[in-house]
Amino acid sequence: MSTMDDELEELRKRRLAELQKQQQMQQMQQPDPQAAYQQEQAKAEMEAQKQAILRQILTPEARERLTTLKMSRPALGEQLELQLISLAQGGRLQSKIDDAQLKALLRRLQPKKRKTSITRI
């Protein structure tokens, strides 16, 4: 009987360790509300600063194009925003970027497309 009791006790210990590990993982995934609020606040502040910079360096038409681009292709829009901001902060922009200049930047950012054709035999 003692080996059964030992095995049962060992199983109980393993199960308790598993439950404690799961509980720790859940606590790590759910940070305290204060930290989440602060993180959200910082993210909103950075977004506001980014929009202010873009407002200064883009004409209204270019801003409209960028907004449309972000709705259709968020990753490309974000990449373009970051590039524009780095250009502005580096002092490499002499004037506001208009729609034509923004289109040219977009063409340079997008990878070259391969033309594929299918021929049937």
C-alpha cells in the first residue's frame, strides 16, 4: 500500500506544480491595470506627436493619401510614416511634401513586381 500512496502523493505534487505554473503564466499575461493604462497613455502620446510632425511636413493632399494608404495597407503606411518622420528629424526636408513627392516615395518603398505570364502548350 505504501508504494501506491507514494505514487499518489507524487502525482498530487506534480499536479500542484502544474497548476501553480499555469497561475503564474496567467498573472504574467494580465499585467496590472495601472501599468496597462500607462502603456496605453504613452502609446497615445507617441501617436499624437507623430501626427503633429506629419501635419507639419505634409500638404493636406499628401496627408489624405497617407491616410488612405494606411487604411488599405497598414504596414506600408506605417513604414512610410516612419521614413517621413526620420527625414524631417534629420533635417533633410526643405519644404512640405506634396502629393507627387509622396507618390515618388511610395514607388521607391514598394518592391519591384515581377511580371509573370502563363503560356499554355
